[in-house]
Amino acid sequence: MRKELLKNFVDMNEVEAVSIAKALVETDGGPVAVLETCKEAMEEVGRLFEAGEYFLSELIAAGDIFNQIMAFTLPKLQQGDVSSIGTMVLGTVQGDVHNIGKDIFKVMAEASGIHVIDIGIDVPHEKFVEAIKEHQPDIVGMCCLITLGVDSMKQTVEVIKEAGLRDGIKIIIGGGRVSEAVMEHVGADAWADDAARGVRLSKELLA
Amino acid sequence: MTVKDPQSLAEEREARFFGAMELKATDRVPFTGLGGDIVAAYGGISNAEYTFDYDLQRQATVKYLRDFPSDLPASGGAGIGNIFLSLAFLDFPDLSTSIAFTTGPYNDVLGVKFCRFPGRELPDNSSMQYLGGAYMEPKEYDELIADPVKFSYEKIVPRTSTNLENLSSPTALATMARLGIEMAKHRASSRALGKELAALGYPSVVRGLGWAPLDYIGDQLRDIPNLVLDLRRHPDKVKAAVEALMEPLLKMSLMYKDVGAKYIFIPLHLNEYLSPKLYNEFFWPTLKEIILKLFEAGLKSQVFFEGWQDPHLETILELPAGWGVAYFEKTDVRKAKKLLQGHTCIMGGIDVSDIISSTPAKLDQYVKELFAEMMPGGGFIFSPNIGYLPRETPIENVRAVYEAVEKYGKY
């Protein structure tokens, strides 16, 4: 059943994938098997995206299948079944109210084993600082869609530095406006203009 | 150096722009200028003041365009494109063509739920933003298909515009009357600005607006994440809906001809989201038909291919040579030129993020190298990949780009 689930998930057969997962989750050791298979499927979807075979619509569809399956799988998991490779505080920076990119990234990051704390959109610089203090993340993800976001990310990084929190964390920036040059300008550690690359680089930063 | 009279200068600039559109090399690479929030910042006013005070907006625009001359007048944001209102009032061309952009003052009157403006929902120096959202359920596709105009008017307008929630209420009637008053103010201000810009030698170029049918569904009816799921869950309905939307959206764009439009701007959003299979099945056929029909009616299109258009680049060759302008955001214009030279005018060339984060010397060198590749054969319009520079853009970087155009752009 795991193979079938994996194949149907990766092929975007939503109805079949969800129905197989529903059956599998009821078997002995099923919840863990479903979780692991879905994570594997999301990783494969990300790989296909980076290879140019899948597109944003497939990432969104995959995220939707993942969320549907997790809705009935997570309550059946025991503590300790879900391992995390690190914690990320994630938000769209101050002045920018967009969420599509952040939300696509978030589900893929969670599927890859990153514990994501989503602090929302239009997040004031200080709120990033507070969230870092509270959640002690390994990595901070900042998103922006509009051009205003570039300097907003730079200011956020500066405020994090002023608070003396920069050294202990990695920062990845993401969204339509980021590039290598913007990463340097902002003072981040990595950049990604798509979710699959973002997750791959986040995992590298956490390694 | 002789100073040209404003009228000759305007004619020269217009000829440069439209010459490139005709795939020619004229005297210099046409340059659209670098607009956005930088215009307000340079004028010493907040984005909120720029958005809501017509006099301050005009003064800032004129100051910027005097100091940073380009072939078309760059400006701060005009407003947020809202096709649902234009479509709802399709049978009233004077109204329909005037409300395609929701300006800040219009939004004060209408209360459009997915628009956010500085000085209102956002801080004074934030940029105006479009939020999206789902305003239609999947079960309503049949209603949309049966009559897209009626559906926009009866269902989408009340759901998206706070002050038009009940179309027969005094609030709604007062709102439409107030919208008329605001439009008159806006027109008066535009005329005053036009006069000042004419004195500075800027041509008056009217641009109409168009929409790809699938983008209307994604942007204003279902929201993009829902629509991409609809493509898999309700493919036949979505296909019937884009086909039903084609005629009214074409009619909408054709109306701009009567108000003097010389070309139609069609900003795309979903192109980047779709695989070639989905693009060719749901997105491109009706968009292509609209571009072809506009071309037959004597209107070229200027299509903004948002994000990466690379997987769909070759579909542009299905259009007749000289159909219009392909404006690229992330797709490399050099790569596009190799494929489209002699067929399509290419627009774009510099990443806004680079203008924000680079240095004058690097920008100068970049423009020099870009032009060396893009100029031969003509048919190239230089423009930022997104026409929206933030307030914080270093002004010396802005200046460097304008100077580089003069230095390296002459044929």
C-alpha cells in the first residue's frame, strides 16, 4: 500500500491517494507509514519541480493532498513518531501582506521534517525578534513578494543583529524579489525564489 | 546641445516607443523609466499622500519626470487592476473603461475587500497591494458560464465591495454617485497632469487593459490556490468558464479603442504556475484568441509574462509577427530575443532587485552589456522587470540607469 500511496500522491491522483492513506492509517504501524510515505512523496514532488517537470500548480496540489492526509493521520501518531530536523520561524516581512508563497513553502518545509512556526504576514521587525526569543529557532525564513520587501528584510536582519540574536541562527529569504545580490544586500545566509529550492537549502543550513 | 521644443520631443519619444513595437531600430533604445514608490519618496511625500492627494501626486510626478526623463512617463502606482467592476458594467463603456483600476480614492468609496492602501489599511509608506481571496464557490461555475457579466454584477460586486453589498440599497446608490464624483476629480487631475507633462515633452499615450480569462477566475473569483485545484477537480467547468469569458473580456479591451488607446496591456499571473500541458489546455488558447482579435482590430498587445515564461516561450511564435510586445519579468530577455527576433518586440531587461541592491558602476556596466546584446536588429524596449521601485531605492542607482540609457542606447 505504501508504494501505491507514493505513486498516486506523486502522480497527483488526489482521490486515490487520500483513500489509500485512509486505509493504510488504520493498519498496524499505519500512521507512521503514512507520514513517512507522504514525506517521501513531497520530497519527490520537490525534486520534480526543481527538475522542471512539475510547476507551481503541482506544488500547491501536492500541499493540499499532504494537508488532507495529515488531518486524519497526525491525531493517530504517538509522541516521538514525528521527528524534527530543526525549528524555523517563518513570516512575510513588514509592509507585505502576501501569503501564497509563504504557505506553499510552509507545507513543503513541514513535510521535510522542519518544525515551522508561522508568524504570519506583514510581520513587524520586532515581532521576528520576539519570536526568535520565544521559540529559539535554528533558522528564520523571511518572505516577500513586492519590491518594498527587499529593504524590509534588510531592516529585519538589522534589528535581529541589534538584539544580539543573529549569530545563533541561519536566515533564509524567499519570494519573487530575492536573488544572490539581494541576499548579500540583506545579510541573509541563503535565498530561494521557489519553495522547493527553499526547502532544500533550509535543510542544508540545518545539516 | 539644442533644446527641443516639447512637441517635437514628445513626437520623438512616441516614435521611439512605437518604432520598437514595430520591430524597428530607431535612434535610441526606448526606455519606459523607473516608476513606483520612488516617485513619492523623491517628491518628499508619503505613499499615502501620493495615493490620496491629487495635487501632491501631480507635483511629485512632475518633479520626478523632469529630473528623470524617459520616453513614456513613469509614475507611482495608478491603482489596483480590478476587472470584476469593468466586466460588471460592460454595457457602459464610459464607466467600464474608467474603473479598471481601483485608485485609493475610488477604494475609499467602494471598499474593495482585496485592496490594501497606504494610509488606510497599511502604514503611510507601505505600497498599495492586491490580496486576492475566494469570492466564488466551485458549484457556481455554471452560473459564471451562463452569463459572466451578470455573474460579475450580481454576485461578485456585492461580495467584494463592502459598499455595494446590497445593490438596491441607498448605500449602493450613494456609492455609485460618489464614485462618479471621484472620477470627475480624478479626470480633472489627470488632465492637469497631462498638460504639465506635455510641457515637459512627454507624449500622451493611452493604454487599454486586458485580461487572460483564466487569470480573471484565479485572481478575482476563486483565488489562485483554489483555482489550480479546480483545474484537476473540475476541468470541464473551468474550460467552459474560460471560453464563456473570452467574448466579454475581448469586448472590454476593444472598448479602449474608442477612448484612444494605442495598445492593450495584459498582465498575466497564472502562466508561471502551469505546466505546458495545463497552460496549453486552459490558459493559452483563449488568451491567444483575444490577442489575435485585438490585432485584427488594429490593437497591439503588451503582455506582461509574470515570473518564468521559459516553459511556454515558444507558444508566442503561434502569434503573427508584429502582434505586440512580450514584457518579461524573470525570463532572460537575451534568451527570448534569440527565439523571437523579428517576430515580437521584447520588453524588460533589468531586475528591480538589482537596482535596489547594486551600485551605480555595476548598473552602468550591466546596461552596457545588456544593450550590446539586445540592440542589434531593434524591437527592444528597455524597462525594469517590474515597474515598481520601492522608496528606499538609492537615488544614485536610479540615476545611473537613466544615464546608462543615454550613454549606450544610441543606434
